[in-house]
Amino acid sequence: MSSLPFIAARHLKSRHDFSFITVIGYLSIAGLAIGVCVLILTLSILNGFERQIQEKIISFDGHIRLKSYLGGPLPATNSLLDSVMRRIPEILDRAPYVHHSAVLRYGLKTEGVFLEGISAKKAKSVFGTPDLLLSGEFHFQENEDGYSGIVVGSALAEKLGLSTGNRVVLFDLSTIGSLGKPPRLGQFYVAGTYKTGLREYDETIVYMDITSAQQLVGYDDKITGEILKLESAQSAAPVADKLNQLAGYPYFPSTWKDRHHDLFAWLSVQKYPITIIFALTALVAIINITSSLTMIVMEKVRDIGVLRAMGYSRRGISGLFVLEGGVVGLVGALLGEVLALVLGLLQMKYGILRIPEDVYFMKELPILFEVIHFVTVGAIAFLLALGATLYPSWKASCILPGEAVRYE
């Protein structure tokens, strides 16, 4: 009936005989709004963490690394591989690299590291470490004393007391302790320091010119593999599959997600219990909606009896309270979404909530909104609010006109 929305609005807005019912009604809307807000923010924070970690890993690891199955050196040039690369349009750039274990010595201090030999120009093209400098510059040019430059992580520099301009010695770890062979070593100077926020990388990765790395580790004109830059991170898996099919043995492609599978699997698993826990907040609000509507039914027995006497069917009476619950659910869901959007934008702009960078790899609590979260959380909250009206609406529809007005 067309008058149902009017009656529902009067029920929701009118002052009840028991003021507690009015308070419960407002608390139901507020509770649902808070539950929706918390759930959207939780999902957005989890997505933000995943995106930030993904961007950091790709920035210094590249989208795909193509190397040997057994990890040994590969030829620096291969016409067949060049042909395969040209057939995959998603590959925007490629950079040969050398990755090898070594020992870095400064004064009386030594530390085990991994050398990452690469062209400085190509490094700026295929990943973002050159943009993460704390001091100096990302280059490997020789200084006035004829020593080539290297770039070290901030944690390694802190541990050894290094600063830009300091001279260090690098030893090829595989030659240390070999009988009858002197260790391969070279002197370099620190051209710059970088900071990714991932301490295990900042402590161990040393960037240097690929030619110097080849000479130091005895690779001659060979390389460990190639770093590939793609159109997007999501295309890494399909491109890796194509490389597996077309390049074949001995080339083995590994994506950024393959190399950090445990980390991203952990992040994915964390989403479920965290989401369920915060969804319970909204469930409490749904119970409040049932309580408030049940109390309204108890209070409005006479009004319901009059409506039944005027010809309203049981279905119409049920529809009245379903409509009231729908209004509460809709208002609560919309308020929660607006609140989540406002709080999220404030965090994104001002970074109000800060977290320890050495633990979480970032300084501020990250937020990444997705439209699908607003749609699904809002829709589920609204549907649950409608579900919460089933008992009150059934109770109201069972009231008989004669019983309702017997004592009036």
C-alpha cells in the first residue's frame, strides 16, 4: 500500500512511550554505521599493505628475473632469446645482471653481501631503487683515484659505519679459502646509499657496474640472467608462462610473486580472520535492529490492530516493518561508507596513524580504497538489516485486531 512508507517514517521518527526504544533505534543505526566503516577500512588497510609491499619488492627486484635453471652463468647474448623477447609485447625493457655472493670489508669490519651487477642506465629503467637514495648518487663512475663506485643499503652502511666517498674492498666469496688460488678482490668507493625499508635487502644488496662485477666474480662476458620490466605487475605470470614455452631450457623465469610467495601467501591468509573478526561488529548492530523493531512492535500493538481492522493484510503489516528495517539498514550502511571514506582520505593525506618502518616496511598506515568493497559491504549490511526484520515483522503480522484493541 502507498501509505506504508508514511507510516514507517512516523514509526521511526516519532517519540516512543519508552524513550529507551528511541535510543536503541539510534544505536542500531550508529552501530551498523560503525561496523560498515570498520570493515571497509580493514579491507582497505589490508589492500594498502599488499600494494605497498608489492611496489617495494618490484622497485628493487623487477617484474621478472630470467636466469638459469641451476643458477649458473648464461651467455650475455643469445639471438634465439632476443627473438623470443621481441615476440612478447608486454616486455618494455630488459637488463642483463650479475648476482653473486661476496664479502665487503671496510677497515677492520667485514660483512657478507650479495653483489648486483647492472648498468646504471638500465637500473633506472627496470626498477626503482635509484629513486630510493638517501645520500650520494646512483652511478658507478670512477673517481679521481680510479676506483669504481658502488651503491649500498642504509642498514649495511649503518652497521659498518660507511658514508659516501668511503673506500671499501669486495672479495668474491667463492674464492676465499681455495687452495693454491688467491682470492679475487677489488677496491671501490661508496657512491651512494639507498633505503627500501626492507632491512634484509638494505643489509645485503650492493649495486655495482656489471662489467666490474663480471671481472670480480670471474664471469668474463657471462651473466646471471636478465631483469624484465613489464607493462604491469599483473602481467608477470602470463609473460613468465610464455617465456617458459618459447625460451625453454636452460632459461627459467621467476616473477616477483614467485620469489616472495611465502610473504604474499601470509598476507592473503591474514585477510580472512581479520575480516571475520571486524565483521562481528556489524553483526552486533544487526541484532540491535531486531531488538529495536521488536520493541516497536510491542509498543505499537494497538496501532497494528487498528491497521488490521482498516483492512491491512498480514503481508502489508510485515512489509511495514521490513520497510522500517530497510531504512535503518540503508541509512546505517551509507553513513558507515561516508565515515570510512572521510577517515581514509584523512589518513591518506595527513598520515595521522604512523607505524614502525623497521617492522612493517612503511612509515604510515596505508589505505587503498576499492569500489567493490563499498558495494559489497554496503549491500551485505543492507541485506542483513532486512533479514533482522523477519522475526519482528512476523510477530507484528500475527497480531489480531480484536486482541489488540480489547482493553482500549
